[in-house]
Amino acid sequence: MTGGLQIIGLDEVIAKRNGSVDPAKFPSEVFELLSIPAFDSGLPQITVGAEIRSTKQVVQEGDVLLSKIVPHIRRAWVVKPTTNHRLIASGEWIVFRDSRFEPGYLRHLLTADRFHRQFMQTVSGIGGSLLRARPAEVAKIKVVLPPKKDQRRIAAILDKADSLRRKRQDAIRLADEFLRAVFIDMFGDPETNPKSFDKGTIRDLVSSANYGTSEKASEQIGQFPILRMNNITYKGGWDFSSLKYVDLDEASAHKYLAQKGDLLFNRTNSKELVGKTAVYMRDEPMAIAGYLVRVRMNEHGNSHYVSGYLNSKHGKRTLEARAKSIVGMANINAQEMQDIPLLLPPIDLQDKYAGIVDAVQKRLKKHHAFGREADAINAALSEKFFGYIGEKVEELC
């Protein structure tokens, strides 16, 4: 111990015997499911066992969950029950449990820059965005354990800074809920087709569907930024905070650049995340990586309508049912994506929906700018606390 600080190995903190459950064996039981997709809403999914397709971890109040998937690393979640139902979490979380840590402090510690740099040294996989942290290696990381009163003080200050980011997330969540409601109001439930639209497949609305480039990307140098699977959010938005760069000749540029209005589809990812879809709406072109499909519509289709469907609850269930598992990952290729059935409303109605989406996204731009400022404030405060503590321990050890 040094000045009230202890150095703790995470092997003492990672939950080793938290158990598991196959919810499908309890089809009518209601569970609280903390999944990677649910993280952005800040609330677990309340759902029956019959709707949950794989074995999950059993977690408990006060646990801290850290995502081990590279596109979603730096997501930490304190388990706080919202119902009396059983608490379960997907296998993409590493579960931390130790009464010596205040959960709020531990959450901030696990997302701080100092810890993140060590955490990223533990990842492995088949490359790129399919990397995952290895819990056995994460367990070797040493962290700082201050007295409980100091943990509470640090957590309280960082929580206040974090609240600025949550306001931005709330605005995005409300916009997403609004657009989902607009989609159902304009096109009806895809399952029951109450408006009696013609039925078909995505292929009926597509003029071309192409895979992205396999060219190796650079962290800093290249002619074009390249979009990867981590740049598309689960709910159909964009995250441009982590970009790489690539050079393309004239012929390759024609094949591999995304233009404004293109629909991009994530063909390979984890079972929960495969099929992420968003419409690219920037004026400047960007390259697309090989795990994405660039889809362009014909005169009968609008990319915002197709994206709205694939991001709807019905669309997500369809994607999960059609995904094929390969070596721990899931895949839906370009042909299989185009074979997905959907309703074929008139193009003028699709265009009207696209206009509403565009108006909402323009209103959200100021929230994104505000969010970047909030991120900078939070990062500075986090480095002040965890950087200073770490430096002092290193000096005195």
C-alpha cells in the first residue's frame, strides 16, 4: 500500500464463477438482458427466454461489464436492476465483481486512457475489427485501488462530466425512437402489411451491390478515409471517431468509394451485430472496407427506406435468423442480403420518409458537436485523476 493506494491485479476482480443460463429452456420467463446493442439506450432488454437465442452469463447488481469486442471497446456498464427478473448478459462482456471497488469508480477506470492502452495489448483475432480482448490477458493488468471515499469523490466528478455526454445520447435515442414510429406509421407493420403494399425482396429495389476493398489501410496516411464495420452503429447511425486511410487508383475508386446516398451493409460481425446498416450522407467520398457491402438503389427504391426496414425490430429479427455462423462470427453476403423480403411501397412514399430522416439528422448535428466537446472534457478529467494516480504509484513502487 502507498499513501492509501493499493495496486490490485484484475485477476482478483474479474468474476470467475458467475454461472450461465440458456434462456431458451425457460421460454416464458422474463429476463433483463444486458447486450452490446442495448448499451446505447442505457437500459437492458426486457424479453422472454423464447426470444433469446444463445446461452448468457448470469450477472448481479453492482457488477461492472466491459465490452471485449474491438468496435465496441470502451463501453462499460454498471448493472442496476430495473425489474425483479433474472439478470443476464451476453458473452461479449467481461464481468468485474469486487466489493472493494465502488462500481462507478471501476466503470470510469476501465474506460480511462491509461487502462485502455493496456487493454488494447490483450486483443487477438483474425484481424481488423474482428479482434477481441482475451480475459486471461486482461486479468494480468494491474489497477489502482484508492480508499472508498476517494473512489466515490472521483466517480461523482466524472459522473457530472459524463452527464453532458448522456444528454447527447438521449437526443440521439429520442430521434431514433421518433423515426421508428414514423416508419411504422407510414409503412405499417412489415409482419402484417396493413397497408397492403406489394411484397418483394430488397433485390427489387437495388441497381448494384459491391463488396469493399481488401487493401491494407494506414492509421494516418492515405488518399481516402476508409469506412469499416465499427463506423456503423447498431441502430443505423455513424461513428467517425476512428478512421483509417487507403490509396485507390482510378479504377478502384469507382468500385470502392461510397457516395452520398449509398446504403452500406455490414456483412460479417458477431451474431448480435451482423447486418448493421446505414445510409452514407457526407458530401466527400470515402472508401469502404471488405466487410461492408455498398448498395445503390434503382428508380423504385430509396436507401433510407431499406435502411429503416433493416434497422426496425422486424428487420433485426430477420437479419439474426438469416445470419450464418462461421468460426465464431456471423455472415450475410451480398446476395443473401438482397434476398431479404420486404414490402414495396411507392417510391414517392419512400422519398417522403427519406425527407423526414434528413430533417431529423440535420437537427442532430448540433448535438454531435456538443458531444465532441463533452467527450474532450470527460477525457481531460479522466486523465487528471487516473493519470496522476498511476504516475504516483509508479514513482513510489
